[in-house]
Amino acid sequence: MILDAIISTLKERYASPFEMVSDGIMGMNQRNVNYIGRYNKRNLFPLVDNKLLTKDIAMKHKVNTPSLIGVVSNQQDIKKVVTTLGTHTEFCIKPAHGSGGKGILVIKDRLNDSFIKTSGQAISEHDLQRHLTNILAGLFSLGGKADIALIEELIHFDNVFSGYSYDGVPDTRVIVFQGFPVMCMMRLSTKDSDGKANLHQGAVGVGICVRTGRAVRAVQHNEPIHLHPDTDKNLLELKVPHWLEVLKLASSCYDMSGLGYIGTDIVLDRDKGPMLLELNARPGLAIQICNNAGLLPRLRLIEALTKKHRLTLEERVAFSMQHFGIYKDSL
């Protein structure tokens, strides 16, 4: 009896592989072989795996991205980091080869010889230098390889997102396939995720309608929720402003990078508008859970287009908004 009850509960909670296929859910093997392996040339991976190279190509293509204050690549650079910072009182330090938000240090103010983190904690210049040393040693990088650190101007997220994120900058992930934005979500930090917009660490994922920029579903730890766990903000009322600009920026990353299947992470600065944060050549699959929809039908529709390479960026975005929207109302 107990076993039957457990099996019944599991069936209610988890979809079978056959149900997932019928719903168009893409699995990791399909993603790796049919899309990443097929549409992303290996020689282009360094352009997105190295955040400094990503920033370089973004600036060459006039893609809006946070300004670079400096680069720390050796111990001599670490010793003169205060000189590099100059009069900047707020900034963000990140490893060039980091992933999942690891190694990112956000400073919102300086007080005498101390640096103030977003949590309000004060750290010394020595603490700052030690963090940079850890980055260079590869503590936060993919594969633990030696790394370099980027120091960027701090992003001030748009006030429209107040209450939707806990101690962190919310970002919009857009999956772009052959220049078409196919699925979107917002990642909102929580106390569980330590202010990081990482779903695996407990951040909230909110599926976003491609047509309107409105929330369609919210999840945390893969479970549906309606209110932000720390602020009680109604997540289903979220709507991303400047939505058309966000989609155009995401779509332009295909032309910029040459990668056919990518995740674009975009933030909305209150003064500078949508800005590219980084690119991912191996975007995760949790975006399907956030949207309660599978990627495969959308990807296959684009694969079936015979003249897609002739379409302009604006035409690609318009096609996606027409075919991949949930809501019928207009912007």
C-alpha cells in the first residue's frame, strides 16, 4: 500500500520520458548533439567562455555592455588595484572564465580604506586583493585554470524590478537560435541563492512571453510559486520594459558571435537601458520549466524555414514575437 502511494505520488509530480517527448521538451543529449554540436563551431567557444573576449567583440559591434574599468592579470596588477579603480566608488569584479556567478564581487561604496559590499559588509583592501589572487589562481574558473579578473562599472537595475530580486541584479536570459529569440526567462536572486541569479543555487526563474515581455510562470527549485520568497512580490505581475530592445539586443548576438545556439544574459540599467552581461554557448534547459513549454517545437520551426538567412534582425525578432508568444495582447 505504501509503495503504491509512493509510485502514485511520483507519477503525479514527475512527467515520464514519453510525456516529455510529446511536449517537445529538449533533453541534455539532444541539446549537446543536435544544437550545440551542430550549430556552434568549436573555434568560436573562446569568444563566449572568456568574458574579456566577449566584451571586446561587443564593443566592436557597438553592443551595449557594462563599461570596463580595468583588467587584473598578474600580481603587479593586484598591488596597484586601488590606482586602477581611481575615483570609482562602486564596481563589480568577476573572473573572465567564471560560471554560475562564482567569484563575482560587487562593491557598492567606499568608506575611507574600506569597500562596502551590497550586503553592507565592509572589507579591507587586503580582502579585495586576496579575492583577486583567488581569481587569478583559478579558484572560480572553469576547470580550475589560471584566470584574469575584470573590473566593470556597476549596473543600476531599473526601479521597475524593485522587490522582484533580493540583493542582486535581475537578468533576462534569452535563448537565441540562428538569430531568432526562441525562449526567455528572468532570473531573480533570493536569500537562498546568496544574491546570485543562479537557479541551481535557489534563485527564482520566471518564464517570459516572447511577444509581450510578461511573466507566464515562476518557479524556485523547479516548483511553481507565485510570490517572491523574500519580498512577497507577485511574480506573475512582472513585465520587462523596453522588451523590443531586449529581443533585438539578444538577436544581434548571433551576428556578433557567429554561434547558432546561445544563451544571452541581458540586464536593464535604469540609465543606459538593456545591456549585454554575457553569452553562454551551453545554455541550460531549466528555461523550459520556467515557461512550462518545450524548446524543440520552436527550434524545429526555425530549422524548417528555407529563407531564414535572408531575414534582417528586425524580421527575425518579429517572426519570434508572432510565433512564440503566449499572450495575445500587443506591446
